[in-house]
Amino acid sequence: MILVWAFSALAGLFWCVLFSPWTSDSVLFWPMMTAASGTLAAFGFLAQQEQSDIYRFRPRHVLAGALSALLLYGFFYLGRQVLTRVLPLAGQEISDVYAIRQEAPIGVIVFLLLFWIGPAEEIFWRGFVQQRCMKHFGQWHGLALAAFIYAMVHIWSFNLTLFLAAGVCGLWWGLQFLMFRNLWPVIISHALWDVLIFVVLPLNS
């Protein structure tokens, strides 16, 4: 677990630079996110490369990933209706997240979310962190711990809505990974959901 804690601490450092109020205005979000997610994915892949079965693609993974992305979007759509009524600041916090769309052309953002950031995050968070956590603490405790770490690195944003969203996503993709024991369904789900909620049908209006 030493590598899990070390790489998770590195992820926390990256996310602090990306999201904290002290540093976020001083960095270019999309280049930094691309570099951070790629670095973590490389570490995770190299540390877990013996798990070749989790990278074995099957056509049914496309349908599973697409359906997962649609269901998760629906959950977030309904969740936004509730959250904005329960938490007075939720609407503004959601708008703050969407502000980073202004930092790059939409086409570039879609490409990065589909083919780099979404896949890279899953290789690291589910392919490495969750795998190691489940190995040491059992399936369900390991899943919960991995989802908690995934949510915690977002704490630097001081955005409760983003923190809760990360926790939900960590559990959702963690359960999907546990079900399939393969990264392709969660990679497809993550990438499609990112584009759907961030570009195609945003929830900030």
C-alpha cells in the first residue's frame, strides 16, 4: 500500500494546484490536467502492468459504458434539482466548476476528455488505486477506500458540490469496475459522461 499512499499524495498535490483558490488562477487548467492525469496513469499502469486482463477489450463493454454514462448523467440531473434546493450555494458552486470551459476551445476539451483525461483517470484510480485497495482490504472496503481517496483529492477546491460529485462518481465507477473486473466499461463511461455533462448537456443552467 505504500505506492498507493505515495501516488495518492501526488494526486492530491496535483489537484491542489488545479483547484485550490491559492493556485488555480496561476495555472492553465487543461494543460495541467492533461499532464497530471497522464503522469498518474503512467505510474499506475507501470505499477499494475501484470494485471493484463483488466485491459482486455470486448464489444459489450461499449454498450455497458454508454449505458453507465447515461444512468450517471440522469442521477446527476435529478441530484442537481435536489441539491440546489438543499444547499443554497450549490448553484454557484456548479457554475464555478463550469467556468473552466472558458480556458480552451470546446473541440480541444472534448478531445481531451474522451481520449486522454477520462481514460487516464480510470487507469490510475480504478486500475491501480482500487485494485491495490481491494487486494489489501477486501472488495467492498477497498472499493469504499478508493472512492474516498478519489473524493478527498477534490477537497482542495473547497467546493462541497464538487466533493460530493467526486464521491458519487468514485463509488459508481468503482462498482462498475468491481462488476466487470475490466477497465474498458469504466473508461468509456467516464469519458462519455465527462463530455455529456460538461459539454453536450451541462447542468449549470
